[in-house]
Amino acid sequence: MDDIDKKFLLNKDNNQFKKCVFCEDNILEYEHGYVVEKAYKYNNKSNDFEIIFEYALCLECVQHLSSEMSEESTNNIEKYFEANVKPLSASQLIDLKARTETCMITGESLSKSKEYQIAAVYQKESMIINERFPFAISGIIIEEIQELISEKTRNFTDKFKDLIIPPQERDKIPKDRILIF
Ligand SMILES: [Zn+2]
């Protein structure tokens, strides 16, 4: 496992993700793959980024959960990415270090942002690489995307947040910080 795979496959306790957060199936035996998403926030006290939430979600559940989002939100987000993501050259496509350390919209290093989110799709322990994944967005873009989300979808993402974030952690997470792809 190289460093990039470790970043996605291991949780903050250094254990490998094994279960889908939603259906709890074993993702390492699931042939269709799963998405891992992590959100980081800069901690002024420790002078380092800390993980504010992380989860693995099987692709079947991704599909199921995406269908709960309003059509308006899905279209808005789709249009936003079409308009703002620059096509990648063949060498950029496979430059996983750059793709997981710089914002896919602004092109800036994630380390310059107060918060950021990354995501990747895996099949067992192999990353699936395409135009959209791996995925990295900086705080300013997270804000922009939140504005594209309708009230209905917001209620739904709040419910999802309750599922993946332990109660004692919820206060630390800014509102509307869950994205499902
Ligand atoms: Zn699942």
C-alpha cells in the first residue's frame, strides 16, 4: 500500500475501512467498489489538519443515497463541475499525488486552505482512476457547492451526517458539510 492508498484506505485510527457506513456490508468483498471520503480542517491549536469526518460507502449505497437528493441539486452540482473542472491531460490524469493535494477547481494546494475534502473510489484495494476521481476540493469551493444545494437535499445530508458522525463530534462540523457523489 503506498502513501496515497493509505490516506484513503486507512481511517484515522490507522485501521483499514472494512464496512460500508450505510449498509454495513463488507466493502473489501464487494466487487463493485466503494467511495472513501474524508474532510479535513486546520486546527490552530495543533497547527495541523485534523480529520473532521471520514467514511466508506459502497457504490450501491452511493446510488441509493444520490437518488434521495433533489433533481435540482444534482443538476446544479453536475453543471457546476462541467463549467469549472478543466479537462485533464493523460499525464495529469494519473498524477495521483497532484490530484490528491491540489483543489481540482482552483488548482491551489489544499494545504493553503483552512479546510478541504478528498474522495476516491476503490475496488477492494485498487483505486479507480477517472476524470472525477480521485477528488479534492478546497474550502472556498465547498462553500460554493453548498450554495447549489436545495432545502430538500440539505435535510437529507443532515440526516446522513447524523449517521456518520458520532454525537460528541457533531458540534465541530460546520453545517452542510456532507457531499455525496
Ligand atoms: Zn452500502
